[in-house]
Amino acid sequence: MENTGNGTPTVHEAAAARRLDALFKAMSTDFLLREQFVTDPAQIIAEYVRGTRLTPQQADTANHFVYAVMSNPALVRWLREQILTHRREDRRPDALLADFGRAVVEHRAEHVVGALLRSSAEQEPIVGLDSFVPSVLVGSQVFRESTATEMSTGADPLTEQSGTHVSAVVEVADPLTEQSGTHISTGGGGTDPLTEQSGTHVSMLEDLGDLREILGAGRDSVALAELMRFATRLRDRGLLGPVGATR
């Protein structure tokens, strides 16, 4: 079933959005599932959300695109803002694709261009790069807006610790690059799902900013932050290829 042409999803898209939310909820507490997602996001999404299995080539091409997107913080921030706007204003989800092309240029997402060129050169379309995916993202709770309660007191969806969080500058390993740097530490103990270190550390990389500001404060932020960290590592090691490379 195709999207009806307005902001209203089809039953199929609504069901897929519900499964996507369930997947991210499960990944917030299941380390193994989260690692499967981080290392093979296209395949996990295809299996859990669409009920299909990709070929190795399809998964590799789609994963390259996902990593390219997630390695660009400015583009991820733009994507979240657009999804939130589409939810609030009930816009046509398929318009997101055209806007995305302009955002790639605006935010100098060279690795995304490289992933698209690779897809074209290998004649392997990126699975999911159609109106279905934007509709599912808009219909889900991924990138949901933070509430005042989550920003100040109560249970933190990222740390699952309760209480008031007081900021202090500390020196810790960055959760995206695992390099030493200045970060924000919030009150509360326990193991941080972003860094797996004692205490709560929120990245303040020069070009990444606060992960909460980029990803929101929903349970999906746990898996998405890990995906951003892995994608950034791949980019910095040159594994996403130079501009225009097909690898």
C-alpha cells in the first residue's frame, strides 16, 4: 500500500512505525541486539521492521549510506528537526526526500554523496530510500522531543537513573571518538549506556555538540548514539571512502 499522499500513513506504515519503536525500546536495554544494529543497521531494520532479509550486497550498500549520514552530526541534527516538524505540522513525509538532497549539499555531507555515487556505480539501489522510510520515521517516536521533566528531574531515558542532574565539567573519554576531552558530567551513578563507564558522560565534541541536543532524550538515543560513535570511527579511519569513492 502506498502512502495516501498527505500526512496520513497507511496501515502498513503505521504498523512498521510501531515495530520500529519496539525495536529501539528493546535495544535500549539489550546490549547484544544493540551491537547487531550498530554493525548491520540496514539488515536489522529490514528484518524487524519490514519482515524481509537483504542480500549481503544490498545490506552493504545500505549500511554505507546509513553510516555516511550518521557520521555527519549537522545532517543528523537537520534530519531530527525535519522529522519533528513533519510530525507537528502533519506534512507529507515524501517531501522529506527532496529536502534531504538539499541538506546534503548545505551540510557538506561528502561521504553521503560518496555512498550515493557508489550505489549508482554498482547499480545497487539503496534499499528503503523511498517514501516508505520517511513515513515510518515520522510516524514513529524516533527522535522524539525531550520533555521538561526529562531535561531536569525524574528518570533519565539515557542513563535510567533518577534524580536531579547537575552539570559539571570533567575530563573523560569521548563517547563518539573515545578520545580524551572536556565533557559534561551529570549527577547520578551507575554504568553509562553511552560510554560503559561509571557516571554519566555527555559528549561535547567541537563538531558534534551535545548528543542529547542532536538525538533527543528518548530511549532510541541509546542505540542512535552508539551508531553515531561507530559511524564516526569508520569515517575517521577512512573506511567510508574519500569523496566519490566506490570503495
